[in-house]
Amino acid sequence: MSMSDIHIEMQDEILLMAEELGGEFTVEDAEQHLAENFPDFFGGPNSGTLTQEFLAEMVEAGLLMRRNNFFQLPYLFFMQNKILLMAKELGGEFTVEDAEQHLAENFPDFFGGRNSYTLTQKFLAEMVEAGLLTGGYEDFFQLPE
């Protein structure tokens, strides 16, 4: 596995962690998560500095936003709108695979790694909870009527 692949996996893990924490987290949250999942790279005496540098790269790449001492997921509203437009184009019903492909094409920095399907499922489930979609049974979703 190349360093580029490992870097993408680390980004995927940070994005998954952010989703699990409601979209907002601290450097300490990220440092602990990276040390648990990538002990060969994080967890040593320079772990805090490495984590800060890694998160700064993600902010610079547009993958995260920084607000005071917290990091947040950006583009949530934009991603939701992309899914709603896709659903309309598909006649109101779609699968997780449809959404995963659409998100990977439109947001390759967020969706496209090995955790892409899981991230997509969680994203769609949150949209159902917010009332933006219905369904989720057997991986099918619909626009609300």
C-alpha cells in the first residue's frame, strides 16, 4: 500500500470519526482516533503535532473547516442537495450504491475510499432522520411525498 493510499485511509477515518461525533471534533479526538487506527504513524511523542499538521492539510484541502478549537465537516448542505437532485433525476427512488457513486463523482475527497459505502449509508440515514428522505429498508431510499 502506497503512502498516498494510507493518507486517503487516514482521511476516511477522520471523516468517519467526525460523522460519529456529530460532525464536530477536537484535535484530541482526532489524535486518539488516529493513534488507535494507525499506531505506526500516530501515538508517539510527536503525535499531537502530527495530528495538527494532518488536520491542517485536510482544512487546506477543503475536507474540514476549523472553528476555534473545533474541526467540522463542511459542505453538508451542498452534499444533501446533490443527493436530493440525484433522487429527483432517478424518479424519486434510489439505492445506497446510486448515492455512493454520485457522491464519489461529486465529492471524491470525501467518498471514494474503502469506507465509502459506510459513509454513504450513515449520510443517508442522517438525511432520513432529518426528514429529507424516507426509507432505508434493504438499501432503498425515496424522496418524501
